[in-house]
Amino acid sequence: MRRFRLACLLLVLSVALSSLFTDPYTSASPVPVDEPERRKPFALELPEIGSGQITAPEASIPTAELKIIRLRVRQPYADAINYGKIFTKINGESAGTIQSIRAGTDGYVVSCDLASRPRFKLQAGKNVVEIAATDRENRSYYASYVLLAGGRPLNDANVAAGATIENVPLTATGGDQQPPVILLQQPKGVLRLAGDSGQIKVQGLVTDESGAVVSVSINGQDAPLAAAANTRGLIVELAAQSASPSGTKTTSNNGAAFTFERTVNFTAQTPALVIEAKDRAGNLARLTVPVRRREPAVSSKFKGRKFALIIGVSRYKYHDGGLKDLAYPDADARSVRDFLRQPEGGGFSPNDITFLENEQATVEGVRAALKSFLPQAAPSDLIFIFIAGHGAPDPYAPQELYFILHDTRVADMPNTALPMKELQDTLDRAVRAERVVVFVDTCHSAGLSGEQLTATRGIENNLINLYAARLFTETGRAVLTSSDVSELSQESQRWGGGHGIFTWALLEGLRGEADTNTDRLITAGELFSFVRDRVRLETAFRQNPRALSGLNAELTLAAVSQK
């Protein structure tokens, strides 16, 4: 009897522990409900700004400085849902540790205490809130909300690499309380000196809500200003990075902005590059870029093999659900493959490149490469992954994200597409290489159901780029996606005679354009900053590549050829 009781106790414990470590968004085959019903149980509330109940998939809010987010599970659905079957995520991370649930007048109130964990703090720009629930009949419900938070987003291409931006309080009276916006184009991130002294060319753009930028100085020296051309709406979009106190987007005087440029001398005693921009009202923005002695690149001692998995799908076998062919992903993939074979691209051996395009890029073909090819890499080797094509949520279960391959059927993604979580599992569990770089070029504008890839997901957001950018957390591994949440990736003949803008910028950077410190080496940090900025400028900020924070910025990916 004692053994029987012990066995029962162990069984109960094992079940309890397995439930703790099961992803609530992907557990035990819940039954999807019809699309019109999927979001109906839920509503989002932001009590600090008096938002009322938000049910739309996207909403603009005046500030990211929120401490509480509330989600409601409404009647009559709440009666059939237990507390333990309600799960939330914020910006792709499970929010169970900050979540509390109580009964309300019309169902359940789920409160997320953002202030209790710094990592859940909202950022200026796009934030994603998700909620999922399963009722007693195993029916699943899900909703996602993209919150466009006002405020001044940082120039993250520089901040991610160690720069800081500071807005000095208003020093003059008047209605203008917004400091200028600085977009630093060169240099990118932390400056590294190769010797005891050196020179660097500093270039950038500055704009202001009032249209009156008075001055720009670099390390205390005035930088000449010149009127900037309004190319492809760039200036309007640059000004629109800031928000008025009411949360509405503003632009400067007819999109007026200025370029600045100056060559600056540095010594070992120079602590930082400091750029200050002042407007007529006395508002001041200060951007600080640290100066450090150059550290050896990771690849200077790299002796391992280099593996590449390159996937490009332009042609699809099935076109149900509005799935459309694309123009250039296969050409993009071929260009990336050919570059990697060249000496300046790393001289990858043809035997260490798995290349799958169109009819070859089936679910089983890609799955076989993940299971048999990538695990060949040893811990000291490098893996380069490039994926171009469609990526989207399952239209019947939008919390499930997939790479759409040549033989995918949109109506049956679980059995005919590659789940993103499968790529995640392979990289986490089967890949031993400590250096892994992934480029994801999905969400093309010529997509599903007409002109937009997002059409097949009904009223849901496309979060594939949010989760793709979170594929890694380890040092030495980095991810760059072609666009941000629910954005569309553009392709056209105007880029390199026929490329996606993301891949075109990627190749331009690898060929030498990203070498901002002129040391003839292209590091991950340089490449990611270059691609992110070039895509933004070419698309007037309508497409914003997303990078994993904390990437290994010194990982060298290419060498600039001598010409």
C-alpha cells in the first residue's frame, strides 16, 4: 500500500511539473474557434490613461510610461474558463510572474504589474500584448494588441551599441517643449580607436517640431548645417519619430530638416563623442557615443568551419487561402549563397552550404537540413542562416507562427508549414555552434489574399518578426528580421536590379558599405546598424528591421575586398 501511495504521489508530481514547463500557447491540442469568436472574450484597459476598453488589434497611446495593464475576460465566456487557463505575454515574454486574476462585475480582470519587473517596461514605439485562454470544452481563444506608444524613440542603432540620448529640460518659455530629433548616420555605435589618436567623420540629420534648429555642435565645435532634401518622405518620417504631449504625431515645418557633418580628432584621452542639437525655444537634445580602445574581433582567432543554410521561396505549389508567388526571394537567396562562397564573404566551402530554393524548399527538405545538417557544426564553428519567403500566423490559431514553404497549404499550416518553435528548438537543443547568425526576410507585401500578407489572419496582428527576433539570448548568437510587427517587407527592381530591400541592404553592407570604422572588417554590430538604417531610409521608415538586443557586436562576418 505504501508503494502504491508513493507511486500515485510521484505520478501527481510529474503531471504538475510537466504543466509548469509546458508552453500554455501550444499545449494539448485545444480546439480552435471560428475567427469571429476568437477575440470576443477579451478587452484591454489602460487605467492610467483612461483608455476604456480596447478591442481593436492596434491602438495608439500617448506614452510608454505605464505601470499597469488590465485585460478583461468577459461573460458569457468567463463562466467556462478557469483561472489557470488564462495566459498573457508582453513583447513576446510570458507575463505569468507579474499577472494576477480576480473576479469582476462582467467576468475576470487580469492585471499585469509592469512596474514589478523592469524587463516588462513598455518602450516608445511598438509593444505587443497577448492573451490566450482555453475553456472547459477545450475551445481556445486568443487576442493580440499592438500598442503604438508615443514619446521619443531612441536612435536604437546607436543605443544598442552603447550610445545614449538625453533630452535636456526646456530652458525658455513658449509652447514648444519638444527637443530636436537627431539621427546619427555615421559613426554607428561605440567608437574604437586602433591607436593613440585618430579622426572620424561625423554625419547625421536633425529636425525639430518647430522647424527651427538653431545649432548642432560636436564635442563643443559647431557643425555646419545644410537644408536636407525631402527624399521619399524621409524628413517627414524622421520628424514623426517624436510625439506631441497629447500623443499625436507631429512634423516640423513642412518636413524641414538639416544635415550636419564634421571631421573630429580623437586621442586616447577623449572619453566620448557628444552631439548637441538646440532649437529656437532653447530645447536641447544630446547624444553621447563612448570612445574605447579597439578590441580584437571575435573572428581574429576563428579557425572553425563555416556552415550556411540558405532558403528562398518565390514559387508556391498551392495557392489556397490567397497565397501568392513572390518575385525575388529565390534571387535573394542565390545572391547570398554566391557572396558567401567568395573570399570576402568568408569563403564558405560549397560542401558546407545547404541551398534550398522553390521546389527544393519543402517542409521535409528544410526539416531534414535542421535535423541533419546544422548539428554537424562543432562548438567552435559558425552557422549562417538566411530565410526569404512568406511567414505568417496560422489563420485558424494566430498564436502559432510558421515559415511558409513551397508545399505549404494555408488551410493546413500545422501539417504543411514549418513552425517557428521547431526552428527555435533546433537552435536551442541540437545546434552546438556558439556562433550563429540568422537573417529572416519574410512578411512580403505581395502576400496572402491580395496585396497584404496579413489579410489571411483576419483581424489579428502578424507577430512573426517579434518572435523571430527573440530566437536567441546567448552571447555570440544574433538575429535580424526584415521588418517590425505587422509591417510588410518590400521588394522591387529598383534595388540591385531585383531584390527585397532587406536582402539588398544586407548584401551592400557585407560588400563593404557597413565598414564604418574603415578597418576592412564587417562586424555583426556594424552590419545590423547599417541594414536597419538603410532599409528605414529607403522605405521612409515604413519598414523597420528588428534586431535582437545584446548581440555579439564584435563577431566578424565579412572582410572588405581590396580594390
